Amino acid sequence: MKRSLKILFALLFLACFSLSAQNIPHPRATFGHEVGAEGKLADYDQMLEYYDKLAASTDRVQMIEIGKSVMGRSMKLVFISSEENMKQLERWREISEKLSRAEITEAEARKMSKDGKAIIWFDGGMHATERAHAQMTSELMWRVASEESDEMQKIRENVITLVVPVINPDGVDIVVDWFRKTLGTPYESSSPPILYQKYVGHDNNRDWFMNNMPETKAVTTVLYNQWYPQIVHNHHQTAPRGAMIFIPPFRSPVNQKIHPGITTGVNLVGSAMANRFAIKNMPGAIAHTSFSMFWNGGMRTTPYYHNQIGILTETAQPTPTPTEYPVDRMPSTVGGKPADGTEIFYPYPYKGGTMTFRMAVDYMIESSMAILNLAADKKDEFLYNIYSMGRDAINDKTGAFAYVIPKDQWNPSEAMNLTNILMQGGLIAHKATSDFSVNGKNYEAGSVVFYGAQSFRPYLADLMEKQVYPDQFQYPGGPPMPPYDLAGWTLPLQMGVQVDRITESFNASTSKITEKLNPVVGTVSGNARYGYVFSNKDNLSAKAINRLQKAGYTVSVIKEDMGDVHAGSVMVRSKRGLDDKVKEISSEMGLDFTGIEKKPSGEVAELTKIKLGIYKSWQANMDEGWSRWMLEQFEFDLDTLHNEEMKNSDLSQYSAIIMPSQSSRGILNGSNRMPERLRGGIGEEGVAKLDAYAKNGGMILFYNSSSDFAIEQFKLPVTNVLSDLKSSEFFIPGSLVRAKVDTKNPLAFGMMGEVAASFDNGSAFKVNSGAQGIEEVVKYGDKDILMSGWAMGEDEHLANTSAMLNVSYGAGNLVMFGFSPQFRGQPRGTYKLIFNSIYKGAEKKAIKLNKK
């Protein structure tokens, strides 16, 4: 009888499971087609509708909003596990946090590892033209929630699955809309002519330590401040041609600051994927090509520095239009590896045929399933390992004891920003509550201290210290092997912030910083009968100028030192309401304003109302987007100028025109791969308009590659000395280089004498003999040029060349940057070179006040 009852209860239990699965809706019912169907894409509204239905259908799924996209769309995080686990989500989160922070005992960690659940993260939709993963995540979530196989029940019992189904909602709709409009035309597989993230496009996967964008902030908060997953799987779609999917292991180099347990953990996950594909007769999985483990700043690389296993897969077939791979024309090598089955990292080659969108979906789902199955089997191990790596970081005696950000800074707002950036990434910061000293150096109360003894030490050290990228060549004696993305990114150098690395222990009275820092309220002093002056050393001075102008006040730049007031300082004339406006700005931005009672003696230049134009090609240009974002952060009045506006608008209305980094050919001729209305560049007509604008007193700024356009089209007596060099002669990929600034030049007012320039295949200028009217504002250093990253041939080809020139052109100016002064919103130490150039373009004629 007892045995019969047990059987009955078991059957009822299985029936409940089956009923639960039947009630969980499949995405096809909402989308109106199968996920991955030929010629079909769901848009984000359809996806949101499905997520709501999925979460409402079962106790195995919960969903929350974690933030808004840059264009205001809701970003969702979905949790999936067993019904019982879902009742205790906060318990599993707390265990994950305690193990990741590693501030518990060994015995506690062992017990929590057994009691806890593995936290595994998946995301899709980041790079929106890689169309399949945003579609795939709906089916992945359905499968994890509804499937009743032994494997899936084991996964739900041991794993809390976290899914952000679409990290870039704006991009999904931009790409889906473009696809639907071009379906049935030659352009249906093309990319939209605009960035698929409003400001940064593809660079939304290059923002993971700066967290400039709201999407990255939202995800980073979950990853490093709330849930602390042990494995993070970031889906993409750029497999080597001829393969179906790229999986780990990655290629060398590995950043030395990453715990070796992460590198071997990545390899373990990659092996599990390769095995699953082989057993399921899914050919074409290739590893060990293209992607390395050195750079910090990507969605799958930043987790390494938090002791999390970051996984990137790159799956083929990013478009719903099938692609034919004739069997008799398949390449003999794929990703540099033999495609005959003899390669250990490509043992099961794809032999060709029709590659479909649904195949991409299947490969993505199975790669994710390999992670979930491995995590369920090794749950205790993954949980304990993240604790063990964290303890190793805390106990590391070879690293810095602390990094101190002194209170007294040249650019206080950027020191504050650095602290906030590091805290956003999960680091623990303290503030000195009283003065202290180390090795005879005194630090004021208010200085910020990041102690090295924390579980995310690798992240702290990597961002605070310089990178030393190893020499790598394509073959002995051959050209260098380019790094994946950047080779150097040290934040204090880029941001112009003084940070002291202290190796010996010290005692200081500090308190933990628990909230984002805001500027310390500035001072407002003196009799302001004539007006106020304030320094331009802080980047926020640019926002203050724009606020004052928009409020109707007259703003001038002081052109020479006037006693305690340095050249480049800003003067605002008194007018009704100014006192209240100054107090408001001082309180919000931390700027100090000093009243002036009477007209000062010295040269000043009043600024006309600042209005900017920025060129935007129909070739979606990330540098344009970053430039636009940076200028908007400081509240500049900004117009976008497409090709037709460049040809037909009244350019004289602009204080300055910005030409972001783009090739000369791209600016002049654009692309012919677009529909007719979106083809071409500014052409000769646009060049003539720019020429006339500058000659009539306009200011044009050329960033990095666009400087070659200026040299060529305006016939400037300037040579880019790097333009014809081979990579074997000169090579600086994404690094920071030393630059010397002529601080007496008005375009460099408020700058420090030495800065780190963000250099990525940049330019170096030489002024032709006998040329007149050209000022060297910044030049590259003469020694120790490389500050962080990798450089070859810098002493021979870069030393003492010009990095920034101001060319007088008729009544106007052409300013050329050989580097990227606003690269990805990172090099805050060179922003003022842009601001000062804009002010130069906005100047009325400089006058001498109190001239006798």
C-alpha cells in the first residue's frame, strides 16, 4: 500500500511538472513565427510582451527592470530556477555576494558553497546587427523554464539563471526597422546608416570600466554590486568565415593581473562547449583565434578582474537571409587553422551547405546549455573558487597596500569621477576623516583611499597601474600581431588625476564611502560689482560657461595672467540675478567664484553665444557618437551636420565645426553600399563650403584620422610623418603616450604641462620648412614616450613631432589632433584642448581692459 502511494504521489508530481510546462508560452505564439525563421525578426515591443507572458505563466520565472536605455526603453533582467529556489532569491544572492567579497572564513565559505546555488549570467542583443542573439534569448528562457528533461531539472535545482535578454533595446528596434524596410532589396542584410546605440554603436562593448552609458551602468550594478555571477556568457556573432561558432579557449596574451583560476576556468567552459557540440553532431566550433584575455573593458573581459569566468561566443549567420557555403569551395584553413580535422582547436570542421538563421539560434542555445550543465554539475566548485580567488587577492602581499587620491587635485571633478567609476565597478573606497602622512607626504582629510586588500584587487590594480603589453609578432621577424582592442588604458593617466601607489602599510582614520560622490560645494567670495572670475582648470568650467551663456550673461576668457588670476580663467559680467546663478553653479559643480569690484587690467576676449556643428557621415561613425556624447555632457549647443547640411547650411552660425576621426575617403566620398539617398560624402561642394567657412573666420577641429583630410583638401604645409610607415617600423595600438603641452598657448589654457594622449594608429605632424601661421600646441615627448600599453619605433618616428597644431587659415583656424582627445569618453585630461579650441572660435576680438 505504501509503495502504491509513493508511485501515485510521484505520478502526480510529474503531472504537475507537465502541466506547468504546458502553461509556459513559447515565443512563437507572441512573435507569430519561430525564433530564427528565415526573413523574420521580432521587435523589442514583441519581446517585452513575451517576457511579461513568460514571467506571468510560472513561478519558475521572475523579471525586474534594471534601468533604462539611453533612449528610454526598459531593460529587463529575468531570473529562472526551480519554484523552491525562486522563493529564496535573496538568500542565493547574499551567499553569492559573501563568497565573491571573500570576507568570511574558510569554514563559512565551504558551507555556503554547498548550500548556495550557482549564479550564471547570459545576455543578448548588445551588438544589434548581430541579429540572432536578441531573438534567441526568448527561446533560451522558455527552454530553461519549461523543459522537463533530467538535465534541465538538475539545472533548475542547482543554478539561478540570470538573463538580460536584450542589453541594447534601442539597437534592436533600429536594426529590425531597417531590416523590415529593406527586406526584399539588395540591402536587406546591410547595417543601418546610423549608430545602433545612440552615441556609441558597436562601442557599447567597449564601455565596461568607464560605464559612461546608462546600459552599461545598469548591467555593471547587477554584476559587481548585487548578484556576482560565477560565469558570464556574452553572445556575439562574428565567427571566422567557414566556421559555425567561436568558443574559448582564447589566444594569448593573458593579463598578468587576472587570477590563473579564471584562465583555466575559461578553458574548462570552452571544453564543455566543444564536447557538447561534438556529441550533438554540430560541426564548426573553433577556438584559440582572434580574441585574447588581456584587455579590460569588454562585457566578457571585465568579469575576469572580478574573479568571474567571462565567456564570449561568436556565432555565424547574423542575418535572417540564408548564406550558401558550397561544399567544394570551403576554405582549407579557418581562423588560421587547418580545416581538415587535424587541428586540436578545430577538430570537427563545418563542411559547407546552407547556413540559416535558425542554425545560429541552435548553436547559441547549445553553447549556453553547456555552461548551465557544467555549472549544475560543479556548483559547489564554482562557488568556492570565486571565494578562493577573492581571498588570494585580499592576501596578496606583492601588490599595493593602497592607492591614495589626494584631495588637492588640478581637476577636482575628474578625481571625483575616478572614485565614482571605480566604485561603480564594485570596488570599495574609503575617505580620510583626518589628515595623515605616509613617507613624509601629507594627505588632507577628504583624500580617497582604495585599500589593496579587497577581492577585486585585480580590477583596482589594472585600472590604476600602467599596462605592459608583451611583444607579439605574427611570425618570427614578421609584423606585430595587433592586440584585441587596446593595449593600455590606465585611468589616472587618461583622466589627469594624481594617484599615489603606496606599497608599505600605514595607519589612517578613514570611513567607507557608501554613496556616489558629488562635488564639494564651491566658494563664492568678494565684491562682485563688476562680475566674477573662476578658473578653467576643472573640466566642469565648460558646463558653467554654457549655463551662464544660456542664462543670458556675458562671458569672457581672460587671455593673460592678472595677479592671482591665471590666463584661461573665465570672467562673467554682473547683471541682475547673477549672484543667485553663481551660487547655484558653485554648489552643483564645486567651482570657486571670486567677485571683482571693478574692471580689471589685462587682455580678455568676450565669447559670442557658442553653437557647434558636428559632421555625421552616413557611414555610422563611433567617434562621431562619442564626440557628440562628450559635448552634450558639458551642455554645448550642438547641431548634427549630414552631407546635405554641410553643402547647403549656413555654416557661419557655428562657433566651431567638429570633424570626428574618419578616413579622408569616407568624408569625401562616403559609402556606395547604401540606398541612393544615403550614398556619398560631402564631396567637393562640401569641401568648398568648409574652406569658405574657415577663411571667413570659422574654426574647424579635426580629430585623428580626419586630420589627413584637412592636410589633403586644404593643401596645408604639413606632413603626417607616420602615414607611409609599415607596422614593422612603427606600431602603437591603443596606448597612452607622453605629450608636452604649451600651456601659454590659448588653446592649452588650464592644462597641465604634460598629459597622456590616447593614441591608436594616430598621426604625427611635421610643419614644412618656411610655413607661416602654424602653432604647435602639443608635441609628443622626447623620451619615455610610452606611458601605458605597447609601442614600437616611437623613439625614431614619434619623438618631438607635433601632436596638435593650430593652423591660421584666412581669418579662421584649422586645429588638427594627431590623437583622440575624447576617445570613448576616457581621456578627460585632454578635454580642455577641445574646449579652448571652441572658445577660440567663439571669440570676439580680444581687447585690453583699462588700456591707458
